[in-house]
Amino acid sequence: MNKLPLFPLLKSFVEAKDKNESFETILQRFDRLLTKYAYALKDVDLKYDLAADLYFALLKMPLEEERFRQDKYIISYIVKTVKNAAGKVWRDRAKDRHILVYGETYANDFEYMDDCFANLWHDDMMDKIKAMLSEKDFRIFELIYQGYGITEISKILGVSKQRISVKATQIKNRIIINLLG
């Protein structure tokens, strides 16, 4: 396959009335990338969804910026677009798994926890919860119950969002097992 510079190819794609032909050429250049993420998510057909996301992202690409005249920036933009699209699919699937496990429709684990503990917020129950959690875990629990999101909690406690997310799941599971199990 001929490796022409990407800028002229993308410029012709954006300016073309019939975008299919030039988009096919772009897809051929990035077929391995799309296939990689489709296989990573164990869904070969997902490749076409990722290609559609790429199509719309290319239409929005700011080709008038000087940096996008260099292949390295174009490639970085395309890789990030495909990676983000695959990440969105993964998050949507994780949300679907949560719904399947708990049999309810909740926007996130915090909403689920809020529903579970809506009627448990009184002193003796809080004493039981506090006894089963460390000080840090109980602080996270309190902040979740007060309606703070992962990002806000991570800023308040000075901990990464990933760590707060993991701890929130562990706390939820520990409380459910001990109180409801």
C-alpha cells in the first residue's frame, strides 16, 4: 500500500462531495488500528462502529491548524478518536453488566448504593457501617452518600479517580455482604 502523506488525503476527504471513495482510502490506512480495538472488545463487528466514529471525527478535525499538516498529529488524533470510541463502548458494556447483575437500572454504582441505603441512614446503622470500614473507607462512603462524584471525592481526598472508583466498589460490596447478606 502506498503511504502518501495524510494531510492531502484528509483535505480531499473533507472537501469531497462524495466522501466514500476518499474515506475508503483512509480506512485502508487505519484498518489495523480499528481491528485491534474491535478484537480487544471481542466484537469483530464493532470495527464498523469505530469506523463510523472515525468518519465523523475526521469531519470535525481542525485541518486549518498548522500542526495538522504533519502526519504525527493526524495519526495521534485518529488513534485518540478510535481509542475514545472503544472506551465508550467498554463503559457502556460495563454499565449493562451492572444492570444485569443487580436487575435494576441505575446510572452508576453510587445511585445503586444510594437506593440500597436510602432507609439505613440512622445512628445505629451508621455505627455498624463505621465498625466494618476503615476511617478512610468510611470517609469515602460518607462523601458518596452525600452525593459527591468520583472526581470530586478524588480532589477532596487527594487520591486518583481510579483508586476512588475501586474503593467505592469494594466498600459497596463489603456493606452489602455484611448488612444484607
